[in-house]
Amino acid sequence: MKVYLQTWGCQMNAADSLRMEALLIHHKYTLVDAPDNADIMLLNTCHIREKAYHRVVSRIGELIPFKEKNNAIIGIAGCVAQAESKKLSEESFDIDLIFGPDHIEELPTLLEDALKKKSLVKQVQWDKDPSYHIPIDVIPPLPETGKTPWSPFINIIKGCNNFCTFCVVPYTRGREKSRSVEEILGEVQYYINRGSKEITLLGQNVNSYGQDKSDDFSSFVELLYQISKFPELKRLRFTTSNPHDFTQSLAQAFHDIPILCDHFHLPVQSGSDHVLGRMKRQYTQDTYLQKVSWLKEFRPNMAFSTDIIVGFPGETDADFQETLSLMEKMEYSFVFAFKYSPRKGTPATRFKDTVDEKVQTQRLYDLFTLQNLISCKKAESEVNQIFDVYFLYAKYGYIYGRTSQSRLVKISDQGLNPSELLGKILPVKIIDIHGAEPRQTSLNAISLLGILI
């Protein structure tokens, strides 16, 4: 049977979809790129934004003609499925399957049930097992997919215990659960055996790895040291870290482990101590900058990226100016920023001092205008420099890769065979930059144009 899978959201969602693909292929399903000839249509959803539910419902409406034409089934997975399962099941009669992130490994069985039954199949109960386990036989991608995992994601921990007042993650991903060191190292070896030279470790808060276990369980820093022992691994990345439990020992790891990349994603959310307090972020601008200084001591060329929310309830013009001031101090390589979006069930929905929508929109534009200037300045300083680039994919006449600082680089494929470059780390001289204009979504830095040397 043919399956169409559409994914929204963060790297965790992307990793979940890859696991779904591996499971589907393992059970002899065929993946297709469009819904028009699919027997099964799956939407892996994100719930971080206010309009996420409406976006899903709108997409379901677009898929209904294909459902009727092919007698197909529609399944909703991910965080919207977890948080809005009751609403989805009550308001739409066109959904056949709803399941949350804790039930990905059950997908083949759930699909069988949905194909057989005329009533809705729903599986959104929290997993009661205190352990977090991903079977090695469904680690994506399987060789049959034809996708070479040059830089795969490896989930090391799921869930979050921080309960920031704006965040829905603890209610859609549950409490923190860490995978065993042995299982993670086995997955690292799995990808190395298939040619991967770079790994990205994933978690809602990777710094918390192991804290849900006994005292003799490895910490996140200890895990990094163990992974670094694989001689074939050339680059190691991770995301995301919460600043409040970022430790000096993690900064020290960047001195001791050369394969840790010169890029750190450290979400700040706001530069105002007043707003950070209301967000329950458990740090101030000064403590945030102090932790950044620990990293810069060992890696002066460290590139930083961050997440920022504008227009949080109670944010004044002065608060917003503090955020802009922090951005100027940090000189982030790139920023993911959004207007505050109230999420059902989170404490921030009880705050009454909301910020006007027009003010939020203007602040977001001002933020991106500043970040665009910072990103362009940093990128321009890299022209005529030489960087080691790890090549990841090819399309539209270019071969793309990333520097250790996570800067996207592209070179023309004219006269080159992309397959001979992919998965290799090669020196590239930067000859130009490609800028981005401020817009009402995240500004993902500036890409660089280079030539092989």
C-alpha cells in the first residue's frame, strides 16, 4: 500500500517521521511524495503555534477528495494528535487514526486496525514505561529508502520537566525520559557503518539527559565523551539546551572534544529579566551571558543561534529593547523568532496584560531587521576565507553543505559529480553571500557561495 507522510515542526518531529518511514518500509509499505495516489495519508503535526490545530484541520479538508477518490484513510500523528485528540475526534468525521508521539513503534498495528475498522482508532495514552527505547530495527533510514544519512538525528531524551509558562511541550511530549547509553552508542555505530561522519543528538533539553535515572547513570557530558571515542566520527552536534542547567563541565567538553562543532543553539526567549521571570526561565540576561562566556573561553569562534518570543504578556517597549540589546551583544549567527502564541493549558494563558497584535508584528519586524544586519555583517567577514564543509545534499544545480559553525554553504555542481562529494568534508573558499530579507517567520541566517580548493 502507498503512504503519503507530511511533517511539520521541529527536529524531533522530523526524526519521528524518519522512524515512521523506516517502520513503514520494514512492513512493506511504499512511500509516495504526493497524496493523489496514496492509500494512507499521515500528518505528523506540531503544536507549538496557536494556529497549529486550524492548520491541521485545513489540511485534512484538502485531503478529503483524495480520501474519497482512493478510499484512503487519514491519520493524525504528533503533538496536535496528543494535545487535541478529543477535539479532533469530535469535530471531524474524516479522520481514521489519531496517535501521539509515544506510540510511533505501534504504527504498523495501528494502521492495520484503521484499515479494518470503520470507527476511529485512537492511541494517545502516555507511555507508562519509565525507560525510553527505540528498537534498532526501526532506526531510520533503512537501506531500502535510498536516503543516505550523512547527518542523522539521534534522539537521546524526550519530554521536558521545566514547565516554562508559555510552553506546551510537557503536555504534548510528557516528562523527561532518557535512552540508555548502550542503545545510543549502538545507533551511533549503526550510522557510522553507513557512512555518516556527523551526528546530531536531539532532545527537548539535552542537558537533562540522565537526570531521570539513578546516580550511576551517565550525564549528558559523560555521554558526549563516550560518543567522541568513535574514530570514524568527525563532527558531533546537539540541540536543544536550556540555559538554566547549562554547566561549566559542558563548556569544558568543547575544550576536550575536538569533534564538537563550533555552533551552539542556546534559546534565550527574551533579553528582559522581567519577561524571563514571567516565562519561568530560571536565568537572567547576566547569567545567560556568563554561560556564553564559558563557551567562548574554549571556542572563541563559537557561533550562537537562539529562539526568541516577542510580545509575551507584559512585555513593554523597554523589555523589547533589552532583547535587541542582547542580540547586539551576542551577534547571533541566526535567530528563530515568533510572536507569542497562547497555548491551551499553559500558565501564560492566565496573564491578562497581553500585547496588541500590531505591536507584536512591528517588534518581530524590528527584530528581524536587526538580525539581518548582524547576519550579513558576519557573513561578509567570511568572504575569501576557507572553511571545511561537510557536504550533505544536492539540488537545483548546487551541492550544499555546512561548516562547523553550521553556516550553509553551496557550490555549483558544474563539472562535478555530486555523489562523489556527498558525505565528505572538503575545503571551500567563500566567494560571495546570499542574504535574506526580514519576514514574519524565522530568519535562518545567510547562506554562503563557495568554490572547492
